[in-house]
Amino acid sequence: MAAVTESHVEQAALSWLEGLGYAVLHGPDIAPEGRAPERENTTTVTVHLPREQRFGPAALQALMRGVGQGPIDET
């Protein structure tokens, strides 16, 4: 049996998200020095939702209860 690697898990997750309607972008393209920067650094995960699917601050606080305000402020 072949070992499951981080790459296998990443590709499965990206395929699943793409199947849900998310656009999957190539990391180097959206890196700070990329052709279409979307991230401040290469450790940041970026998820963009269409405006009609975005959560307001109250919904985010309810969903992320116990996480603290910091991650919510970053959205």
C-alpha cells in the first residue's frame, strides 16, 4: 500500500473545494511577489468568497467562538 503524503492530502482537499465551487489558484501566482499578489506572506491561507456568500462580523464571531478577535479582524 502506498503511503499518503501531504501532497496527496492537499490535492484531495483542493479537488473537494473546487467541487464546491471555489476557485483554486496557483500559490506562486498569488504570493507577495507573484503576478497577482493576494497574500502578505507565503504562510497565509487566502479564501475569497463572492460577496453574497460572505459572513458579517456577528456571524464570524459566532462561528469562531473561542478563537479570539484577532483572526476575525484579519478577514
